[in-house]
Amino acid sequence: MERWEYAIVEWLWNQDWIHYLLPDGTHNRLKGSYAEVVELLTNLGQEGWEVVSAVATGKWILWTLKRRI
């Protein structure tokens, strides 16, 4: 049976910040625009995370990521 863990990345681009939360409790709020979002998602991808959904409204996006455990 496959097992997965999940994380979230949230971006409010009008406030220029990114927040992420990993299942081990790691979380951080970063200053960031497009380049920093790409860098964060790339770094998470190199750790095995993949985006599985995204929701957006106004100037806000929330990505859900998963990786196999």
C-alpha cells in the first residue's frame, strides 16, 4: 500500500509573502515574489514533493503538495 504525506504552500502576491507548512511541523513565512515561489517549489520538488492541487482567488494561491513515504 502506498503512503503519502502532504504539505501546503500559500502565496499572497500583493503582500509579497509565501508561507509553507510541512508535515513534520516545519513552517516558514518568506518574503517572496514569482522568483522565490519558483525557487521554493523547485527545492521542494528536489525533495520529492509534487504539486497535486491549487486553488486561487484574488491575489492568493494555495498549493497542496504530496510525496511518497
